[in-house]
Amino acid sequence: MLRAFFIADFYPRCTIGVMNASHNIYIHVPFCISKCKYCAFFSRACASPDWDSYAEKIIHEIKHWRNILGRVSVPTIFFGGGTPSLLPTKIFAKIMDAIHENFELLPNAEITIEANPKTLDSVRLREFCDGGVNRISIGVQSFDDEKLKFLGRAHNADDARRLIDAAMATAKNVSADFIYGLPSDNTHDVIKTCNEINRIGLQHCSMYELTIEPDTPFGKMNLEMPTNDEMAEMYNAISKTLKLKRYEVSNYAAKGAECRHNQNVWDGEPYIGIGDGAAGRILINNEWYEELGGGKLFEKLSDSHRAIERVITGMRTRHGVMVDETIKKIIDIEFAKSHPDMLEFKSDNRICATDAGILGLDKIIERLVK
Ligand code: SF4
């Protein structure tokens, strides 16, 4: 009951004459050509959905947020999934037109689209870039056909290499996602992947550890996974081998090639989540709200809840979190000071995890937050 929810009159609105803060935008595209065996994301296998009704819903949400926030500026847009590269480019253009009509898209805005190598050729890639996309994030996962098959990916390694080449010739920024820590993986495999990333000259990549989620085919397979020590060894080998610098737990970039959208979200900036499966953090008149795309939720967040979220996301990044008055109230400063091997105070009043701390980050955050 999307419409009924949206026309309800309980949304706070921008105080007249006061401009709301800029908001980043995340748009979820929940369709994939097939379902990967490890995937627990909100997505379903459907290569030819009813794109017109999908676009109608997305544009309806865009207009809704314009009514609530006013014509705020937008520094980044991220089309995530699912598989956004399945979008017909005409539908993509329609959504972009709606964003231009309702918000102030900044001239240097970063516009990312996630792409599956099986769904994008160089013609459509060019059309997306002509329509505004300036960052392509490619779901490569592996350069090994056997591993891709095991993961249930629809593409092979050559499809991935071809798309990387085409994207590097077309878009300003190109990133690729990889998964390591498969049952048979070892440090040698990880180093081989990193060497190929170096050779290609990618400016950004994300290296994700395979996690087994219960409601997936992998979750039912009783797989023999690498031990924690083996995983840590592979993680350290990635940092040592890649020429790119780690700027977040799983993300590596050349200087200036960091993903601005994700960096903004981790830094605690507001963002609108649009589409079923999206989530957002909205800032209206200095108050924070949690929302779920499709109008599934809109709820005020307390200052302490928002501060904890900022610690959880900020501590994942190399530059950590700013220790302002709200953060001071919710973290145990004495604990931080007594663990210099794990936590570090920066001269600009930020706190971050050291290389050793990153390996046990969840436990450290649990202990750091009072
Ligand atoms: S392409 Fe991505 S979202 Fe789609 S099924 Fe595979 S992992 Fe999940």
C-alpha cells in the first residue's frame, strides 16, 4: 500500500524558508538474471520485469521526497541491486530526468551504476554514460571460471575482463567487486587476483569475504570454510599485494578514486533510499529519520541511536569517526585510550581502528560503544 502510506500526513516537513541539507540518493533495482548461490540480498531472478511500472514507482518516490525535503542538492546517486545494469537505458533516462526535475543534482555529482558482466555491452555502457553515469562498479567476483561457476554467477572470467576494458575506455571511474575465502581458497589465490587487478590498473576495488547466509543454497550445503586465521592471512595478503590503498574494511582505491557515495554514507551524511529493498537516513530540520524504500518505514531516530550508527559505519573507514559532543556521550574514551594497538586518536579529533584493530572490528566497536 505504497500510495496510502505516502499520502499520510505525519511526515515532518522542512521549516518554511529553511533549506534542508543535501542528500545522497540510493536507488535499488531488485532484479537479476539468475540468483547466485551465496546471495541473501533483496533481489529476485527476473531478467524482463515490467520496467514501466518499476519506473513509475521509483519516480513516485522521488516526487514524494521532493515534497518532504524541498529541492535539496544531490552530491551522489548510486544505482545498486540486484542488477541495475539490466535497466533499459530509456528507463534509466526517465529516472534521471525525474531526479533533475525534483532535485538540484550538483554539477560534479558522482553517479554510479552496478553492473553484472553478462548484462552490459559496450553500446549500452556508452548509453548509460551519455545519460550521466560516471562510475561503473562491476561484479566480477573472480577471474577463475571454476570459482564463478561454484558461486553460481551468470558470467565467466572473459565476460568480466571484456566489461572492465570497455568500462575503463568509457567511464571516468571503474571499480570491481571480488569475493575471497571460498572453501578451497588460499593466500596464493588471493595474491593472484590482486596481481591481475594491479596489472589491469583498476583504480578501485572491493574485496569481500564470502559469508554464508542461512537462507541461501550455500547455507544448506555444509561447506568447509577457511578458518579465521586463514581468512585473516588472506585479508592481510590483499592489503600487502594491491597497489591500491585500503580506505574502508573491504574497499581499496587510488588516491581520489574512493567511492564518494559510500564514503558520504559511512561519514554519516543523509541519504534517500528509493525502491523496495533500499534504506535511507533522512535529515529534516536537524532531526534524523530512518526510512525504507517503497514507503515501508519512516521513523525518528534518537540522537544516541544516530551517533551509534555513525560509530559503526565511520569506524569501518581508514579516517574513522569525528569525536564530537554526541559521539563523546556514547563511546568509552578510557577503553579507547587503553587500547592503542587497536584504536588510534588522530590529531584532527577523529578516532579510527589500527590495522590490527580492523581484524576484530565488530568486537572492538561492541566494547567501544557504552
Ligand atoms: S547478481 Fe548480486 S544481487 Fe543478483 S543474485 Fe547475484 S549476488 Fe545477488
